Amino acid sequence: MSRKPWKNELVLLFIGAQFICFSVAMLAANVLHKFHINGFKRDDDFGIILLATLGFQGATWILIPIFLRLNETGLRDAFGLRAENLFRSLGLGIAILIVVLPVALLLEGLSGTVMEKMGIEPKQEAAVEMFTNASLWPTGIYLAFFAVVLAPVAEEFIFRGVLFPFVKNLGYPKFAWVGVSLLFALIHGDAAIFIPLFVLALALTWLYEKTGNLLAPIVTHSLFNTANLIALFYFDHSLPAPT
């Protein structure tokens, strides 16, 4: 179900373009920070957050239609919107979420306990720390939009929509499952949530394989982040960080 007509050279170009966009955004943020421009003075200022997120996930939203057009594939086919079992797929995604949420929370707790026994102090992911310390407007509202809309679409397209079928179709199906899921967990840069996010990535990959459309893991990813934001807001505690 994950076979896509992606041209190898276009996949590499897509990844390269993302790297360039993120590098340019970070360079701009560092320059503005160095000159003490308002909105860029501290690491958690809104300008820094905006450039960091738009440089990666935001840029992906722009690159997606370009990538699809070069591959002669429409949005409906790429995201599985033509699937006859679309509503069944979304229902399965919600069922996966119900299973994954408590498992992820348990694994996060176990990871934190093991790290503490090893003398390593668990540290919140930067995105969670920014959200809990940020003012509601504009940073808090933007980070909520980022977690629920911007990031799930961009990250699911990158990891499940492009990288997973790309590696699998090269003849490495097991590495596609494990390697891409490991990369998904690694990019969030937090040891305490590495295992929960790896498990989440495997579940999202299974969901993509099972349903044959990308919308199902996007919805599950978005709801996962929404549950995390609710936990942060009401209980001052997080599930594995918004991704």
C-alpha cells in the first residue's frame, strides 16, 4: 500500500530543499538574535520560534505541492483522499490513538525513571518548555496551531508519505520501518521521549500501511498532539511532547 511513484532524484531534491530552508531560517534567526532585534533577543522569543518552525515544517507545506507536481501526482492521490474506505481509515486512526496514548505515557514514565536512576535528569523537550512558559498571545496560540495543524501534516508527509515508501521501494522494507521511525524520534532531541515517539512512529507507519492513505496518520498525529496540549494546559503534565 505504501508504493508511491516518487522519483529517487526528486526525493533527494525534496530533502535537500528542506535542509536549505531550515539552514537559512536558522541563519536568519542567529543574525537577528546577534543584533538584538525585538522578537529575537531570547531563545524563546516569538521570532525565533516562528523562524525555527516555518523553516522546517512551514517550508514543507510549500514544498509539498511542488514535489507532487514534479512527480505528476495530485493531492488527492498523495493523501489518499480518493480512498473508498476513508472513513473506516479515520476510525482506525482514532482506535490506534486510544491504544498508543496510554502506552506512550507509560513508556515516558519508565524512561524518566530509568534516566533518574542512571543519574541523568530528564529534561522537557524545548517545544514543551516554550509552550508552558510562553504567553498565550501570540506564542501560545501559534504553538498550539503548529502542534495540531502545521507539524502533523508536514511530518507525516515527510516520514510516512515520502521517506518510508522511498526506503521501502529501494528494497529495504525492515529498515524503512525501523530506520525512518528512529529518525522521527531522533529529530525531537529528547532522550526521555525517544522511546514513546519511536513507538508512536511505528504505530503511524502501520496505520499508513494498513489504510493506504496518509490522512489517517495525520489525523492520529494531530489528535495525539491535541491530547498532549490539553494535558499541558489543564494538568501541568505532558505526554510525549507535541511533534
